[in-house]
Amino acid sequence: TQLLEQSPQFLSIQEGENLTVYCNSSSVFSSLQWYRQEPGEGPVLLVTVVTGGEVKKLKRLTFQYARKDSSLHITAAQPGDTGLYLCAGATDSSYKLIFGSGTRLLVRP
Amino acid sequence: SAVISQKPSRDICQRGTSLTIQCQVDSQVTMMFWYRQQPGQSLTLIATANQGSEATYESGFVIDKFPISRPNLTFSTLTVSNMSPEDSSIYLCSARDIMYEQYFGPGTRLTVT
């Protein structure tokens, strides 16, 4: 069974601080997607990363993926970054996404 | 990217009744899915909606309880049948485009009393 564990489960920080969220896999995925979900909304796709040490930047967000593990680093967090962050892995052999357990982020003004 | 709409956005239903949720995608997509989510938690896949044929259900979900239709490439429905309070949840429609990226609708928040 392929599993994606995210840590921490919950993070509460002050506006302006930096943070890193981790997504660790029990096996290798061909690609991994990161989503952010705000209360009352559906998950919004942030980025897709592919194995091989890929690094992608989206404004203040930096995504890394190496073999089994991925991380999301947010620089100078803003209250608008508040939400549930989900990673999801895809394999070449399955059409289904495997979702991580999620990290709830609260950025206090 | 695909834009997905769902309706209703929320509903309060009585035990024993059924609710049909509609999902519309603004572009042709390869695959459509239905998920369930408890507030603040991760997503659980209910089934893959197949165009013109029976949906493929995940373990723990059955067609009699969650009948799904997908008459064309951009539209699908999920029915929650014979509801009980345990069915109270957020139901999300999702679609995958030709680039293998997956997008979600805004969700339907269901409360069963």
C-alpha cells in the first residue's frame, strides 16, 4: 500500500515567519501534486513536481521533490496562506491520485 | 486548467432521502472522480466516473449507495441514496486533463438530520 505522510499535521505561525511542510512517501511516485484548500472551497492545484530533484518556485512558495519525499517551503508567510495543504502522488501504472494526510496551516496577522 | 462547478453547494437533508449532486467541467477531460472529505481532513476517493459505462468504486463504496452517471465527457452526477447522518460530509467532484493534472470543484456540503 502506497502511503503519503505529511508533517506537521497542524502549524500555527505569525505573519512574516518561514515554514516548511513535508510530504514523505513509502514508495516512489512518478509525479506529485501540491494543493491548497481554503475553508468552504475545493482544493486548488498549486504545482506538479516530477522525480529527479526538481525544484519549482511559485512566488513565495518553493517546492522540492526527490525520489520519495517532497517539501513545500513558504517564505514570509501571509494570512492568505492559511489553509489545508495536501500532497498527492501519481504512478505510471495507476490513474488514481494517492492523497497525503494534510497539513493545516494558520498564519496569524 | 479545467474549471469545475458543482450544485448544490450545500444541502440539509432528512434521513432516508436521496440527493443528487451535479458536476460540470468547462472543457473536455480524460477522467472524472468523486471524493468525500470530512472538514479539515484529507480526501477519500469514492469512485471513478466512466463515460457511458458503470463507475469504478473504491473499497467501502457501492453502487447501490452512491450511483454515479457520466453521460458525456464534461458532466457527471453522484447520488447519495437512503442517507443517514454518517453520510454528512463534503462531496467533491474532480477531473483530470490531458496533461494529467487534476482539478477540483468547490464541493457540496451535505448535512443529514
